[in-house]
Amino acid sequence: MTLTQTFVVAAAGIGGLTAATYLLPRNVVVERTALVQAAPADIIARAASNMGYQSFNPYASADPDLKISHFGPDHGVGSGFQFEGKDGKGQQTVSAITDTSVTYAIDLGAMGQPIQILTVLAKAGGTEVTWTMQADMGLNPIKRTFGLFMDKMIGKTLEQGLSNLNTAS
């Protein structure tokens, strides 16, 4: 095989692999649920508060050197914090609150802008809390491939946050 033929075969292979990534899901959802020993209203109040969120922030328990800088009101829509630690930097802002959920807009710069939602449902023996992370991987083939591993990577973090929430309650 000539050098030109080798180049053509290699280029076709790379092109084929790149095209195949567009068959991967654009939107990724990671979700974990746990029973927490607290009232739904108490969980919502804690989750919608700058200081309350820090009581169960899974990244803070994994990174003792995590730097947190609060902004906006102490509680409610617009409250949030900037963070910088071993897993990266960005900011998280409460973007919506209902009687049953708190939604966070997260800005990770070039890494993306996922949405996280804590949803509560009263159950016998406590409150069922579901923590959901939604991310749009866009058209970037590397991000779409990365999306295949999001559940394994982020799932453990969400589980830690739910465990922290249960301990903090």
C-alpha cells in the first residue's frame, strides 16, 4: 500500500468514527434517588439556600480545599456560589424553586452548562429526593463520547450529595 493509500484509509477511518459519534445521544441525564429523613419543605428550604446547600454539597466533602464564594441573595432564585477545586471551577445559581423542586443552572465554562434539579416527594418514613443532572453535549464528537461515561462519573457524586443531605437532616 502506498503512502497516499494509507492516508486515504486512515482519513476515511477517522471520518467514519467522527460520523459515528453523531449517533450517540446529544442529551445526557444522570439521576439518583434516596429516602431522606426530613420533611419536603425543609429539604427545599435547605436546597434553595447558599449556606443550606453547602451542608450537603458533595464536592465539598470530596475536596476539603474547595473554594466557595457566595453571591446574590442568601436564599431563593439568584442565590448561588462560585467554586474552584480539584474537579474544576465554575458557578451554580438557583434558577427556579417550586414546592417540590429546586433547579440549579451550572456554568462550567468550556465544559458546559448542565442543569441540576432536586425533586422531593413525601413518602412514608421520610422524603424521596431525586437528584437529576441534565447536560446537552451539543454536536461536539468528543463531548458526545464523554457523555457515555457521565452516569458512572456523576452518579457517585449525586449519591454522595444525597447521603450528605440525609446526614445533615
